[in-house]
Amino acid sequence: MGRTARRRKLRKKHDQNKADYHMELALLKSMNVKGFSSKGLRVSNFETTGRGMMALKAFFCGDILISLPRTLLIGVKQAFERSKWASDLAKFCSSISSTQLLCIFLAEGKHRLLKGDNFTWAPYIRSLPVKFDHHIFWPDNILELLPDSTLRKAKDIRKRVWKDFIRVEQSLPPQHEMKKMFSWSCYRWAWCCLNSRCIYSNHEKPPDWKFLGRSAADHYYLAPFLDMFNHSPSSKVHGSYNHATQSYEIKTLQKFEKYEQIFICYGAHTTENLFLEYGFISPDANINDVLPIPKSLLFKSCPKELCHSCMIVLNNFIVAHRLDEGWNVKDLEVSFNAQVSIYLRAILLGNCTGLPTQCNSHGKRNLAQILVMIQNDVVSQQIRAIARVSEESIITAMYCALDENFKKSLKLIGELPNQSREFSELRMVCHLFQVFLNNVSKEKLDTKSILNL
């Protein structure tokens, strides 16, 4: 990088820091009126994460990092009271979800900012990201490069959000202001703001409105300033509503040094879940990472096929006992439910002496008994050997498929300029492949290296 380029980069960083500083001042000024104090905290830009929260003093285990008064939390009730668009929509639509209502509140705020309106929550809307790198904005050609399991979930999310948008859009009369200004891009932006920045709290009952459909989002709250904290899977904090102080508090269970970035933990999310729901990938190692096993692959792990009637019986048994949940691989180890399903299928095929020798009704009746044996770890070495062969077959098949697609993505990323949007998106794709490959490979890849390209 030449001297001129370095100067431009430093000037751009300085301008961004200046803009963030003025944004923070305006936001805090509006919050201080309602009894909030940001003592010990400051929003800053960090090299690896971008905007985040800096400690202006040392915080020790047990200290309260932030205490956000109830009057500053924006839930479905507060959003409805402040949003003209939301109150108008309730007249035209028979049923609105809390997610839709909160998204409409945010979308209206963005529209009013663009108009130059002055309103009470304008400083908060200004503090929100202008754009997102979330996969819901990705073009189809990049989205299709995601690992298969991630791609299916990403498409489900896009379909669900699109359905919510269309329901709102079609409920509005043609002449309404919201109809003219409300777009798919605007709704996606609002959904990303809500989904990636809200907190969950059940400190108050949701309003009993006839038009409001019940969902977990009834307890979602937008949390100004608090939403500046970034996530780390290793961070040890505890967040909850304090009824005594009438505020939502985050307490640290570890020490943070002065001028260090303060991370909180959004929950025990895998890297895939963080990417799907929040739209980012943490550079830190994530102990929650697993690789999902496709059902089709699990049942192809044995060399023979079950007869149709036994396959139905086995499927029904697996579902009834909730053994179809949590099929995954972590560090070359197949999860317990996946192992049990492999055992049951192998036993039904009659591959183990001393157990049902053929695919017949006697085998079906013994499934429950066999399940108890497996759960109590009372299984023969022969069963374990058959299960291990199936597990190795699954792991090998998953590795080969992932490695092929990973190399394809690496080739594509090498052909793009570093500053392009496609480069940033492909970098996340490659990182996901690395995380998945590390669960089915003995040689661990450096998942931070791809983020530093």
C-alpha cells in the first residue's frame, strides 16, 4: 500500500470515528434525560470487529457493565405507541406479529430520518447500521455457494421474512404513505436491526390486542446503546431484568481491562447459527461448533437397504423418541442420537449375531428394548464395530463434499478484488466451510486466516 492510499485510509477512519463520536453523544444525551448513565463505557472502532464497546475503566467479576432503565427499552407496546405506520396497519390487517410490528417501527424511523423529521427516537435510529452484510441481502449466485445445510436454512429464513413483508405490503391501501415508501430492501434492513440487536426479557406481559399474534417476539426489546456490545463465545456475562432497579442489567463474570473491548455472549450459538441469525462470523474459536448430518446420508451409511415396512417403523420410532434431533459431528465424533439411529438400523438389518437376525416383526418389537440397551451402554463389541464403520463412512462422505466446495470457493475468492462486496461475502462462505471441515478432519484449519485475507 502506497503513502497516498495509507493517508486516505487514515482520513476515512478519522472521519468515521468523528461521525460515530457525534452519533454517540446525541444518543447518550437523549438517554441521559431518562436516567441512563454510560459511565465506564464508550463506543469505539476496533480492527477486527468494527464498532464495539470499549472499557474506560477496569471492570471486575461481579460488576454491572450496563443498566438500561425500563423506560428506554422498546418492545412491541412502546413501538406501537410511537409508530403511526404500526397503528395504521392494525386497522387494515387482521393479524400482525410482534416481529412485523417492531420492523415497521424501525422502517418508519428510517423513513422519517430521510425526510428530515425531528422525533424523540431519531438518535436511536441514527445509531443503527446503515447497511448489513447479512445473507438475506446476498445475490443468489453467492448464496448457492454456502454449505448445503446452511443454504437450506438461509433459504428458509429468507422465505419467512419475505412472507412477513408481503403480508404487510398487501394489507395496505394503495394511497397510504407507507405503501409508497415501504420496500423489500427497507423491511430486510429493519428485520436485520431487530434480529441482530434485540434482547429477550419477560419482565412485562405483552399487550392483549386482538390483532397481535402470539410469538416469542412478544418479549423482544430494542435496547439503545446496549446493542453496541459485540459477541464472543468465550465471554462470561449474565444479562437479566432487575425488578428492584426497574432496568435490564448485564453483569460481568470476568475481568475487563481499561481500554479493552468488552464482549458479551449472545448465547450458546454455533458459528452457523451466528451467521444465519446475526449475519456475522466471530474470528474466535467456538466450542459450540458442530456439523449437521443430513438424514439421507445417515441412512445410507449401511450397505443394505431396509424393507419399506421396517423403514417406516424405524422412522416412526426415531421421531417418537426424538432421536431425529441433534444429528451432528463434532471433532470426528458422531452425536449420541445419530449413533443410536445407526445402531437401530444396523440391528434391524440383522447384522449382529445374538440379536434379531432378519428384517421381521420380531426385530420391530425389540426396538424399544434395544434402545434401552444402547442408552445404558450395554451393547456388544460387534454392534460398536458396525456402528463405527457407518460413522467413518458418514464422516468421509461429508469431508469429501465439503472439501470440494471449499476449494471451489477459494478459487472464486482469489479472482475478486479485496474491497468488493462479493469478496466479503465469499470470505464468510469460506470461513463456514473451514469451521465444518474442522469437525470432520484430523488436520485443523486456521479459521482466522480466511478472515484476514
